[in-house]
Amino acid sequence: MNSPVTCHKRAPQPQRMPLIILLLALVLAGCEQPRLTPIPPDGTLLAFGDSLTQGVGADPDDSYPAVLARLSGRTVINAGVSGEVTEEGRARFGALIAQEQPDLVLLLEGGNDILRNLDPAQTQSNLAAMIEQAQAQGIAVVLIGVPRKALFSDAAPFYRELAETYQLVFVEELIADLLRTPAYKADPIHFNREGYRALAEALHEVLIREGAL
């Protein structure tokens, strides 16, 4: 017995195939869903990290959390501590998120571990512990990668491993790209006013694209 026919449309003619392929690609692109929950106007973001979060190299009002607050219209807490390594960050992270109860954490830490040649496995473990603490409380995490200690390097590999393990929104190359731009730097490892603004603007776009804003 023949199988029932459920569609009587003719097969596309060869000359129409490029258009059909293009339309299919657009449909598939539109199927990508934002991965973050919208943050209400009175919501809070916690920017957690070291000197790049604190804003070393620029005035406090020009730090990336301060600029992001103005761009987003949300409260953005600057929880950056200059010189901090991930072991120290891990020690203060849990109490901080319990106190602030943010809607989302922007995690930009590990640069000092890399500069001091600390064990990458331990750095990864410390960051994993922070991510798990946030997710256990239903707090979304956006992970921002930090480049390896090499000229023109990309983000250290363990950041991508963390992003894949915990299904995070991952901003992989932003810091590396900005550090390759001399006009954005106050010194070899810190941004100036323009650099922090570029960082905030890029993260703002990520948050919009992923549905948080």
C-alpha cells in the first residue's frame, strides 16, 4: 500500500533553490531564542571582578559598571576589587549575592590569576564555584573571558569550558579585542575612559540581544 500523500506542492524548480536556501537560513536564525530573563526597570546587575570591573585607569564614573548603569537604566553594583585573584573572589562571592540578590551577575575575573601564573585548574574551579552559587539561587551569570598572558592571545580555554558546562552567555573575545586597541588603554592591562565605555556598550548590546534588557 502506498503511503498517504500529505503535501501536493511541487518540488522547487532548480532556479528557485538559492532563494529557498536564503529564506531557510533566515528562519533558522530567527529560531535562536534569547537565553536571559528580562530584568525589570527596578532590577539589579552585579558586576563582579577585579580591577577591570573596579575601573582602574579611569574615574569611578567612567568604570564600565557606571556606564552600563546609565545605558541600561538599571542599578549596576560595582563589586570590583583591584588585584583580587579568584580564590579571594570565591571567598566573598556567596555572601555578596545573598546580600544584594541581583537579577544577573557579570563575572569578569581571573586576570590576576593569569598574570601571576596560578594553576589554571584551580582558577577554573574557583570560577565554577561562583557560578554554581549564583545558579543555585536562580541568578543568571554572564561570563566574560580574559586573555592568556601572551601577545594578541584569545581568552584562556577554561572560560569556554565553563560556559559550555554551565550553559552560560559567554562574551569570549571582547576583553582581548579591546586590549589590542592602544587608544582604549590606560596602561598595558587596564582601560581608559574610552576603553571602559566600549566595554560597557558591548556588554549592553549582549544583554539586549540575549533578552535581559
